[in-house]
Amino acid sequence: MDRRAFIQRLPKAELHLHLEGSLEPAMMLDLAGRNGVELPYADIAEVRAAYEFSSLQDFLDLYYAGMGALRTAADFFTLADACFRRVGADNVTHLECFVDPQAHLGRGVRFADLMQGLNQAVHEAAGRGLEVSLILCFLRHLSEREAFKALEQAEPHHRDFIGVGLDSSELGHPPRKFRNVFAAARSLGFRLTAHAGEEGPAEYVWEALDVLGVERIDHGNRALEDDALVARLRRDQVPLTLCPLSNLKLRVVPDLRAHPLKRMLDLGLLATVNSDDPAYFGGYVNENLGAVAAALELSEAELSAVAANSFKAAFRGPDGPLR
Ligand code: ADE
Ligand code: ZN
């Protein structure tokens, strides 16, 4: 069967998508105009021209600037509704979606407005057959004290989140910096995940597992540099949420033929494919699967295994919590 049709027909879970990374240039300009927010772009072509990244930080600078267009509950609904419709079109039946509340609270957005927009979109997605769980990410370039503040401010909305994560600038911000806030989140019943080993060393993956106690690793590419870590990830079947097009755009890999997905599958790791920031990196999950399958010459059996892994790696199944 044609590869694209095969991928489309596979039911999938998407586990690594930043809501704010789904903000398309047209919507960004539209919302900025509506809210009187000044952005350094005259039109869509200028936004797209700016999307040439040489590192994670390079991307993050634009990502935080772009989300400045989002201000009201209606804006967050508009963003999330478009995102969830697009995710569902790829035959994704379950989405665990990262949100960066600190990036909005710092600009004067009220937590209640953020959640009003998101909850409405989550509710409507469920009616279309897409189950969405939200994950609150702490921004690792800020302090642990700031992360605690975000967890406190989220208090009226804790039940709207299935878990917490850790994202933003990785190098120089090791997981151990957030050990106390992850312990607090765990005792509140949140599921735990963290970005590690995207640009940071294998050591950060160890720390995410052993100091933060996460159940899943977001990215984890550099884990392959450490044989003992690979053995641990295989033994415990720790899910890795890989993002091939992101890795290409942020120069984590020079070429998709060098992407670690196939090596990880061959090593018996529980690897999944996801889209990270689809508006910035050029595709949702089917485009990520299609591009990496072409580059690595993945078989239909391998693609089916990756899709099956996405459900094994999910925090929630169709009938509620999995673990
Ligand atoms: N926030 C949004 N996308 C991210 C990524 N790829 N790594 C770290 N933080 C992020
Ligand atoms: Zn990410």
C-alpha cells in the first residue's frame, strides 16, 4: 500500500505536541491584530522566512515572541480548537498536549482565561472522538520557585491536567534543578514526564529518571551515547517521545537518515513519533512518520509497531488512567 495511505489509516496517539507550537503564522498575525500586539512581521511570508533555526534556543526566542499574540479565553479556544481538529485529521484518537502556562501568566494572562479556552476545546474534541489530556510544563530556564508558583496558581485547575512536564532551554538547566517541584507534583497525583537528551547530555536523561522519577522521556536522542542508559530504558520500557522534523529543523540531526528512531526500535526501546511544534517544524504526526519512514526505509511492520507504542506510552487509555 502507498505509505502515506498506510500511515493515515493507522490509529495513533500523539504524546509530544506543544499547544503553543501549533500557532500557525496566519492565526498569529490575526490574533496580534485583534489584540493590538506588535510583532516584527508584516505578513505571513516574513513569519515563514524567520523560521530558520540553528538551535533550540534560536527557535524558542521566536516561539515565545509568537505566543505574545494570545491574550483572551477566546484566543486560547481558537488556538486549541484548530490544533485539535488538525490532530484528529491524522487519525489520532488520543492526544496528550503540553501547555506552557508560565509563558502566559508572565504576560498578564489569567490562568482562568487560559483554562476556559482550553477546556472548551477539549470538550468539543471529545465530541468528535479525540480524547485530549493536558500536561502542564514547567519552563526550565526559570527557577524552581517560579515552577512552584505556577503549580500553586494552577490549583483550581489541577483536575484539568493529567501530568506535568519540563521544557524550554535544556543546556545549563538540568532536571535536578526541579527535583522538589516534581516531588510535589507526584504527591498531588500528577503523571510525570520531562524533555531530556534533546540537546542535553545522557546525564540529563538519568537525572530525569532517577531524580525526578519521570515515567516518560521527551526526545531522549542522546540516550544512545550511553550503553548503560540504553539498557535501563530497554529493561523498564521507558517511552521516548521522538520528534523527527523538530530534530531536523533544530539541527539535533544533520539529516533524517541519521535519525535515531530505527536504531532505537532495533535496540528494543519503546520509541514513539510525534510532532513537537508542528506550526514551526513543518508537520503533524503523519508528516513526521512519513518523512522519517522514507529516510530510514521503515517497513509497514515497523510503522505499525511505532503506532502501537504510542498507545503503550500514553498516560491514559480510552477507559481512563492506564497505570
Ligand atoms: N518548547 C517547545 N518546544 C520545545 C522543544 N522542542 N524543546 C524544549 N522546549 C520546547
Ligand atoms: Zn517538545
